[in-house]
Amino acid sequence: MKLAKIVVAGMAAALALSACGGGGGGGEPSGATSSGGLEKTQLLVGVVPVPSSAPLFIAEKRGFFKEEGLTVKTEIIQAPQAVMPKILNGSMDAFLTSYVSLMAINDSGAARLRLFQHSQEAAPNVAGVVVAKGSPIRTAADLKGRTIAVNVLKALGQTLTNAHLQEAGLKPEDVKYVPVQFADQLGALSSGTVDAAWLVEPFLTAAKKSGATQVIDTTDGVTAGVPIDGWGVTEKWIDDNPKTAAAFHRALAKAQQIAGKDRKAIDEVVPTYTQIPADAAAAMTLGKFSMEADKASVQKLADLLTGYGYLKAKVDVAQLFAPPLG
């Protein structure tokens, strides 16, 4: 229970920081050209307070951006949808985005986004559906007629849970989904407001520590290896800043390689931008930090989103990714 309270309090503080527009110095990026020929030397990057943002902070900590002639400032965000004006006017250069958010924004026509660098794909127990201690719900099939909390409707949590419900013989409409922020889900479970909750790390570990029971591992089985998120940019940003884009990508890719090999490097930086204590960060289950997403897995996720009606048009996965950068 202590870990649960610490994680919820820490993440609530991060959410409050986001609401104030803070995080890592903030400020608007400069459009000045550097002596090295970069179109921009100062970048503003939107980061979500989750483990997937770790490579950017590893790059900063180890001086990779400085080596490329870049100064990177950060702003805590929850999803790119919340900062679309900044993304569209170019005052925010890049941002962490789930694959679901990126596809949804492109599908809506609000912007033309591209995945600039992959961050993390799923591993067992990175995200799952839990029920309160003592709940009679023991399996996915037991969720029929129940209410499940997800952080955002018609997004990753609902999509993955639907796939597992169908495998158990249920239909998506056999359950009711309600939006509840991750930081509030343990309370909703305890009060009986919801019967189950879809949680990601570090909330999943916190829930288990508090006595909750996991009934579905939504990042294993039928949804094993699902791509979670990566760094997004607009097509226009790449076109307008090709040299800066290449420099930023080199630094970020170098850090991504470290994240994929050195768990301690991730543990060192997560508390600096999530306000999660070091011991809680070290206890989290992480996904896989690989250099590139498996295109077949991306297509599978896209097909699930289209099949459930969350996207209007079929996705051409090849068009989701930025072209190779020099």
C-alpha cells in the first residue's frame, strides 16, 4: 500500500506540473541557424511522464544533444492531442506519442504526423486489467456485464482489453468502459465505482502491491509485442529542418541503444521527470526498448483499431514512419 500511495502521489504531481506547462525548463525554441548549419539549435520536446520518455533524458544526461549542437528543453504532456496547437505552429518540435494517438490524429486529418524514433514495445506485465482484493472476478470471462476503467476511451487500453475479451468468448459491448485517470483508478476500484481497471506501469505494480489481482495481462498472449510509443514529429517539421532532424535523431537513437541494453540507465533518469521515487522506478516492469518497431505488430494494432471502429480509414503502416534521415 505504501508503494501505491507513493506512485499515485508522484504521478499526480507530474500531472499537476503538466497542467502548469512546466517540465525541464519549458520555453519556446529558437529558430536561429547554428554555425554548423543546423536550421534550429534549440528544441522544445513534449515528454509524457512514463518510462518510454527515458531515452531523451539519457541523451541529455550523457551530453548527446550537446555533441550535436542542440539544446533540448522539455514540457510534460499527457498526449499530443492536448498540445496540437503548439505542434501545428512549430513551437513544439517533437513529442512522445503512443502509436494509437499518432494513428488517431492522422485519421482525423488534424495533422500529418510521422514516427521519428521508436521507443518501447510491450512485454508481459507492462499493462493489464486488475480487480480489487476479494473481487469475485477471476478471469476475462468473468468481466461480462462489468465496468472497466481505462485512462482514455477508444485508445490502447480499450483496444488491447477488447482483444482479450474476444479470446475469452465475449464481445466488446459485453462490458462498459469508463474514462478514469490512472492516478484515480485505485480509488475507483476501492470504492466500487468500477469493477476493474486497465493499468500501465508504474501503476500496475502499485496496484498489485496494494492487494489488487491482475486478471488479464494485456501485453501478452494475443497482444504480445504490441508497439506502445515513440517520438513523433510533423512532416512539415522534417521538411523545414532536415539537418536539425538528423542531428536530433542521431542523439536520440544513441540513447535508445543504451536504454535497450542498460536497465540502470533508465532507472537513473525516470525519477527526474516522473517524480516517482527511485525504489518504485526500479520495481517497475519495463517493455522492450528496441531501435525499430516490428511493422507486422504495428499493422496488427492498426487493424484492431480499425476493426473496433476507432479509426475510419485503413492504415498504411509504411506511411506512419519518417523517411531515413541523413
